[in-house]
Amino acid sequence: MLIYLSICVSILNSAIDDKYIAAYNTGQDVALDTIIWSGSIGNPYLLQYWKGALVAYMLDMELSKTGNHLGQVAKLVYEKFGINSGKIGVTTPEYLNAFNTVSGKDYTDFFSKYIYGTEKLPLSKNDFKWICHDFSAIPEIQANGYDNLFKTQQSEPISIKIDLIVNSNTVNNADWWIAADTPFGWYSYVENIGWQAGINIFKQEPLSTYSSTILNTILLVGDYDFYFAIDDNMDGTLDATWYDTVSVHVFELNFNFPFSIPNATITIDGKADDWAGIPPILNDSIGDSTCGSGTDIKDVYLAMDGKYLYWRLDTSSGAYKFNYSNGVGPAIRFYNKNSDDSLSDDISFEMIGGGDYYSISTKDSSGNWNWHNPGSGYGKISDIAEGKIPLSFFGNNLYNWFWVGFYGNTDVNNPTCDQVSQ
């Protein structure tokens, strides 16, 4: 809902009259997907930001006719093209496909008119008033501090927190609703009682600023959608005048290695201090590297907490050889090794090229590698080589074998200088 906020603020700071509507119409002869870098046609922000938000409002209203909402489209787009997908950017046809998938309808004509095309948006003064009315109250619901999609393994507790911000001086009686669509059906949170099966009202009282944690527990494997909604009339009927939603994906790690992985949280700083007391998972013969000092693997360590799998690689010399242009550096891979010795469900972490340069890749069901960039702080080479992989990358897939190696030189077909596996 916050996508409409910039429009609403502008409206609240001026009268909603025909002059404002006329100002909005400036630049209507330009398609929404046309990028304007200058003010050659009216105000570029007016067109690119306000029109974009209003188109989102129109789509949200259209989706509501099918019992859906814009948040479900955002969730689908995140799952297919988000940070864990290895893709960069989302095209307009991909957005169209997401709207069609969620709604079960075809929005090609809508996109042709109002996104690719230049038809005037069919909005009236009342539409602007309704949009601003949305911000008399702003509900927010989060899962472990996340607003959209939160992925976690089953052992990590899920904390659901709700907040309500009231921006109106008018005190309205209201219906309050908290609900969850779970793998086991719908549940609702009822004040002074807790969670109950079905859709039930949370409480009935005037609007007021509010904050509360309404769930803090471990959930079973599956997908959950949590909702916090407020009605502007107190009649016991769910209208959802204002609402927010958050999704949670709970997975169960399926590791079947011939060893246990110690529980620990590691700071990725290239130092060995927080690995104290953790024994190596694998040892390798010293002196068997074909690339010389700095590539001879000695020990490999693993650790894990509720969010990450941590790895550490030591060389026999204590030094580390890496070079970006020649593709030299350590790597660790996790697989499902099948009965015929074929490998699947690959996850690769490589530190070719620098002390803090890394890449994380996963292989999809078609055998294509997808590159992920989860942010800084996931790999470091200093006194030791270490890194961390989000457990959400593993999902529910089976992993029973892993490999550690030191890549050599691309000039001679990137040979593996040294390797060890289990």
C-alpha cells in the first residue's frame, strides 16, 4: 500500500480539485514504460513516479475483483526474479505474466492501453480521495523483521509482529483482523484468546496506534501468508479497508553427510578465532597440490546456525594464492550424489580472484547455473579462507556429498590444483 504514499502526500498538501487532476494529466501522451531523463515533457517525476503508482493502484483494484492483491504479484516476482534467482531486473512482459498467473486472467489489453500505450488512466477525483483515505491508518505486519517474503529452516522460531500507525484525527470505530493462510487452513488471532481455526475478528475498538508480537514459535514446513487488516466500519464483516501481508516459507534441511556439522555462528572476517573448538571435517594430504604454495589444502571445516552454513579452508603453508585474471582461488561445492554416482542439486561457492571477492551459484532443474549476489560479507581470505551460504539456498533438496578444491590457471583450462571430497 505504501506505493501510493507519494501521491497521497502531494494531495494532502494541496486541494483535490480540477487543477490538480489537470496537473496529473501532464505528459499523458507518453507511455509508462518510456524512461524520461529530463523535464522535456512536463515533470518527469510526475509521470514516471505518480503515474506508475496510480497504475499499480488500478491493478490492485482489478486484482481485488478476483480475490487477489498486489502483494501476491510482488511475492511471485520476488520468488522468480529476486536476489536468490541470479537474474538482474524484471521485464514488463515478465510482470504481465505474473499478473496473469496470480489472477487467472489476461491483462494484455490493460498493459497495452496504460503501460505500453498512452491512453489516459480512467481515474476520477474520487479515486484520489480513496487513495488518500487509505493512509488514515497504515497497518504493517512483519516476519522476523522482514516485510515481504521470509525464508527460513524449520528449526528457527518465527516472530510475527504487527504495528498500526494512525494518521487521522478522527477516531473511528473499527474491526481489527489478524489471519494466516497456512498449509492446514485459515487461522485467526483473537484478542485474549490466541489463534483459532477459521476467520475470526481480532477485536473491535476505535483506531489507535498499536504494536504487538502475535506469534513467536517454530512452524512446520510449508508456505504461510499472514494478514493484518483494519475495517473503517465496525460491523463484524471483513472489508479490509487497510491491510498488509507478509509471507513465510519454511523448509527443512535435508543433509545426509557421513558426519555431523557443529552448531556455531561465525563472523566472516578471515580470522580463525571463532572457529576455536571446532574440529575439521576433512583433512587432506600435504604436498599434493600441482600448483605450488598457497593452493595445497590442509583442513576443511564446516559449521551451521539457523541461517547460514559456514565453511573454512586452511592451506598447508597458511598462505592463499588467488588471481582473478587467471581464475585462481578456492571453491566449495555441495551435491546430491545419486546411486549411479551422478551429481545433482549443485551449490557452488567460489573465491576466485581476491581476498573478499566471491560468487555463490546454484544449478536449477534444467542444469543451468544461476549466480547469486546476497551482499557483502559472505566470503573473506586473510589468515584463513572462509565464507557462508544462506541455508535458504539449500531448501528441501537432498545433499549428501561435498567437494573442496583449489582452482588453478585458466591459461591451461583451469585445472584443479588440489581437491578433497566426502
